[in-house]
Amino acid sequence: SVAAAALAGLAVLAKGLIGLVLPGAILLLWLVWERRWRGLAALVWPPALLVFMAVAAPWFVLMQLRFPGFYDYFFIYQHFQRFAASGFNNAQPFWFYLPVLAGLSLPWSLWGGGILRRAFWAEGPERSLRRMAAVWFAVVVVFFSLPHSKLIGYVLPALAPLAFLLAEVIRAAWRGDTGGMTPRLVRISAAVAAGICVIAVGIAAFNGRGSASPLAKVVRQEARPDDTFVSLHAYPFDLALYARAPRPTWVVDDWLNPEVPVRDNWRKELYDAAKFDPVTGAQVLVSAAQFNARLCAAPDGARFWVWGGHGDGAVYMPLQGVKPAATSARHAMWLLQADAALRKRLCAGTPTAG
């Protein structure tokens, strides 16, 4: 339908070609399995294709016009070369996602044996939807199992069809139960599932992943519109958001390290982005020496909020002897103000060009 095509276009804008490839592969394999040959024509219905292109294409065209080379980077490198590469982080064996999915769906996954029974796939009104769920699950798991690099988040779309199949197993068992055992097991499973959810939510709530929000909100009360935010050997993605920073954050690190372009992490993302916007890249990706030089060349009164770990106060010369303005369990923020005292301590009293 036209609506499905529009949603597919939005999926491509959100997740790249995978937003079209996975749903398309699932529908194609399901239609072939069901021998619904007329349904294949719906996948290439001209009005739907036009709507898809109208939704998805403009952004990609504008990106290529704004950043020449974007097509090669986005389509060739990010989709095909990375998929086939073996040097990225989180290398796991091919079967990695099977125990992950079993664990994520506990205790309901203990009912999964019923999916393997021949009677579950017998002719009936439910078989068509069960087949679609099976194809959906298999396509997602197999597709993301092929690359060496695997993250748990990749396979989460397989949980929806797995939940449907497990619900079908339980429903069939409930219908055929005459002794009342299935209802009792379902109630036990529901109680265990609720307990797992409460524990998981509690763990997530009290073990934040280093959000900059607590420190940034403190700093925001004292920050000025012309202040500069600096991050040391890290990139807190939400720092600028919560601190309402007026300009991009400077990131101080060893950007000449040959490992930066080949390691799959935030450094590589910033490094790659700088290729498309060298001016901004040169402004925000700085070495420790460049940071010192910019501090030395800053006019009197210029202020710099510096984010880093507690140990950075002793490692980075500009921070030595400076008390943090705000601290958390893992991080601290220092306020540096350009003046004669800073230049005397950092630059031997002689400003340098930054």
C-alpha cells in the first residue's frame, strides 16, 4: 500500500537500506512460502515505489550535494564494506544471538519447544501468520549473525515474532489442557516475567551509563552564552544538550593515532565526519598541544568548561591545581578562565596562536 511505502521510506531514513531490505526479504520469502504469487506484484507496485522515493530520496540527494562522496561512504562503506569486514569491535560467533534471544525472552522461552512440534505447523487458519512470524524471526537472526561484529540491540526486532510464536504455543496448550496445568504454568511464568522486569528496570535506573546530565545541569546555571565546552579523551553525547552549549564541543584526543580510523567507536565517527566538514573538524578535533595553545591565545575573560575523569586533573597541565567546579561519581568539570595567571602557568606568560 501507499502507507506501507511511506513507512518504508521513513525506515530507510532512520536506519539506512536495512529499513527496506529486512522487511522486503521477510515479505518476499513469506509470499513464496505461501505461494501467493499475486502478492509479489504488490512489492513493486508503481504508486508505492513513487511514494517511497518521494519520502526517502530527497534527503540523500541533498546530502550528496552538500557533502560530495556521501553516497560512497553511506551506501558502499557503511552498508557493504562494514558488513563484510572482520576488524570491528564486538566479534562474536555465528550462534551468538540464539542464547541471547532465549535469555531476553525468559521465562517464556522455556515454552519454545512447542514451536518445533510438527502439529504446530499443521494446516489451519493460524498457519499463515505463524509462517510469517517464523520467516521474520529467521531473517533477522540470520542476517545479523553473518557479520563478525554483533551487538544485542541489532537482534531486538526478532523478539516480536518470537513473542507471537510463543503466545501461539501457549494458546494451543491452553486449549488442549484438561487438567488445569497450563493455566498454572502461565501464571507462574507471568509472575517470574514481572519479577525479571522489575529487577531489570531497577538495575537500569540505578546504574546509569555515564550520562552528562547531572553535571551539565549544574554547569548550566553558571554557563555564559560565549563559553566553550571541552571534552577530554571522551565524547559525552548529551553534554551539549543538557548544558545548552552554544557551539560544538571541542574533543581533545590523539587524533593522529593510526588506530582511530580503524576502531569502530565514537572516535571513528567523529574522524569520518570531519572528512565531510574539514573546517568544523579542525575546530572541534584537537590535540592536547592544540588545546594548550588555544588557551594561551584566548582573550582575557574567555571561559572553558572542561569535561573529564577525576584523574585528568593531574594529567592535563591546564587543570593542574584547579578545583573541579562540579563532580560526579566518575567525572568532573573544571572551569578555566583565560587570564594572566593561566598564561603564566601554562604558557610561561607568552600567548601563542591557537
